[in-house]
Amino acid sequence: MVALRADMDALGHIIDGRLEARHTCGHDGHSSVVLTAAEEILAEGLVKRGKLKVLFQPAEELGTGAIALTEAGVLG
């Protein structure tokens, strides 16, 4: 198996006195790069055995997203 991972979560920011979730640390860039890499890997036939998995991990800053993905069995 080949796995590509991008993070997809929001960070809390105080805006006008309210806590709001915003995607402000490049996750859109990470997702774009991972999707483009996956397209190229598939187009070039670079995965010879097994599968290509594209993972979008929530809660990356806290580490809980990786635990949740592992416990859900997405890598197996």
C-alpha cells in the first residue's frame, strides 16, 4: 500500500470577539498537492502492488485525528 496524507482541520481564531474556525495554515495547499500527487502516481502506474490510499486527516494539530484514523482501520 502507498498512502498519501493531507491534514484537513480548522484552527480557532478570535474574530470580532467570537471564536471562529478558519482554515489558515495551508491545509488547502496540502490537499491540492496530495490530490495532484495521487493523480500522477495513478497515471504513471507507480503502484505495482496493493492500493493507493489518499487520507485526509482531521485534528492533525492535536494528534487525535491520526489515532481516530488508525482505530477506524483505514490503513488496513
